[in-house]
Amino acid sequence: MKPVSEIATFVKQAAKDAGFELAGIAPVAEFSELSRFPEWIAAGHAGEMQYLEKRDEAGNLKRASLRSAVPWARSVIVCTINYNTAHPYSTEVQDPDRGWISRYAWSNEDYHEAVLRRLRVVEDRLRKVTSETAALQTLCYVDTGPLVERVYAKYAGVGWIGKNTCILNQQMGSWLFLGVIICSLELTPDFPAPDRCGTCTRCIDACPTDALIAPYQLDSNRCISYLTIEKRGDIPEEIREGTGRHVFGCDICQDVCPWNRKAPSTRADEFQPRQGLVNPALEWLAQMTTEEFRDTFRGSPIRRTKRAGLRRNAVVAMGNSGNRRFAPVLEELAADEDPVVAEHAKWAVRKLASS
Ligand code: SF4
Ligand code: SF4
């Protein structure tokens, strides 16, 4: 059994051994960024993402206070792994036949599982080294925990929160998956990462839908990632043009970030792209059958938008492509049995005709 003072160093080394590039420890505290979370929810900026609005019995937002959501929590071990691969950025690709899937979703395996598997290895080593500490409690999460992970990542020193709201690291850039282990031990915390955005506003200026309503503030209702992944039913007509050729997520505010210019590539095999997902053919996506969707995206994060959402996004992208070759297919899709696909295809026909 190691003294608690040495466990922080041990666990960060264990994270590196498990394949994480960065790891740090944050204390559990009422950080100023968390006090802004309830205002952000109250302003409606979370859109329809009700999981962000889960509340405890007293009616407080769970994600706003880890202390009240998990009373025994004393530290958060934050681990990050790079998912970047050596492929062009969306801002470098202009092919009117093809759409864009967000870089994180190209992977062979759903990142939730790939990250969680590594977190379990770290958790296991932590348990072994503290085996005489009967009181040790831990919880591992990838996206699903009762905390705002990027705030803890900042205070664990792994990166600062950029004006685009992503975690940025000076050496690694922002193509990072985050995993956390909530821990009952009071481990020695790291220092928070300093903000290195400076006077830069490239992400805010480049966002095609003005979703970054102020530095560090995102309105999900305007964000292409939210609209193409989380939003069910209609994409509001006034914002469809701004979504461009994005069919699942959006990378623009990361692609333009100077800290990503020299972002290294991942060492993890699971994050290599599946065939066909880098710049996917729009016609293929719009006409995908149920079986093809199931087979193509088995174990992929793209399942989240479901076949209906992906087809809706693909027809909007075809309308925005300016590619008149799509007109006959879109006219057929305007009579699709899915009324949402049909309505968006009718819009796309009009959009193409006017382009
Ligand atoms: S992901 Fe795209 S739409 Fe969302 S804030 Fe970034 S650039 Fe804007
Ligand atoms: S583009 Fe500039 S302002 Fe935006 S996150 Fe990167 S460094 Fe910060």
C-alpha cells in the first residue's frame, strides 16, 4: 500500500501505461465555470439534450455540483487520449459529391468503449495499490457522468477550455477524448491549465451558424453538431443552409484553431477510420437501407443519429452542395416514406434549383 501522497503520481503513470497521453488530478470543488452551467441551461442553450438537465431530489442540476451528486467524491482523475489521424481537415476539402462526418466518429470502435476499457485498467491498478484502504470508492465515466468533464479537465491541468468550448492542450491540440475516474481519496491535485487563446477569435469567426455566441459560450440550438446528431425531427429551415455538407457533427471550430495545426496522430488502432467515412458519398448515405445502416455503423457512434437522422442530414447536405447532379435523386426522396426526409428533400430540391 502506497501512502496517499504518492498515489497521484502512481495513477498518472498507470494512465500513461494504459495508453492515455495525458492525465491529471482535479479536486472536487464548486468551480466558477460550474456556477454558469445552470444559467446556460436556463437560457435554453442545451436544446433538447435533456440528459444535461438531470436534477437531484432537491431540484439542483446534477452536473453543476459533483459534491451533491456524488457526496463521497474527493478527486477526479482526468485521462485524455488523442484520436487525430493523418487526414485533411474539413476546411481543406471541397468535393460537392461528398459530405463530412466529424473526425471523432470515423473510428473503428465506439470511443466510449475504447476509452472506458483503458479507464478500467487504471481503476484496477488504483484498487490494487490501495487494497488496504477499504474506503476507496471509484466511478468511471466517458461522457455519461454527473459532471462537466471539460471543467475538471481544466483543473486537472490537461488543457484549457478554448473559446470554442473544447479542451485544448499546447502539445496535443484538441482532438482528445476525455475519460474520468471519480475517486473517494483526496489525491494531490494538479494546477489548472492556463488559457492560451489570447486575442485569437478564429473559431468564433469561422463558425458558419454563429453558434459561438460569445467567447466560451455555445448555443447548441445553432451548432451543427447538435443539429445533425442530437436534434430529432426537423432542422429549423433558417439554419439549414449554414449546416453546409455536414452529415454528422462539425469540426470547423477545431480545424481552424492554430493549436491544431501540428496536432500529432493517434497511436491507438481503434481510432483509425472505417472505410468510406472520411468524406462519405452523400448519395450513398441518403439512400441507405436499414440493413446497410446497421451493418455499416455497427459499434459506431454514428448510430446515435439513427438512420432517419443521417438520411435527413444527407439530403440537406445535397441541397447545400450546389451539385445539380443530385436533383433527380432528391426529387425521388421528396416522396420518401419518412416524412422528415421527404420534407427536407423538397427543401433541398428548391435550394439546388436556386443555386
Ligand atoms: S461545431 Fe461547428 S457549428 Fe458548432 S460551434 Fe463549432 S464551428 Fe460552430
Ligand atoms: S481558434 Fe483561437 S480562440 Fe478558438 S479555441 Fe483556438 S486558440 Fe482559442
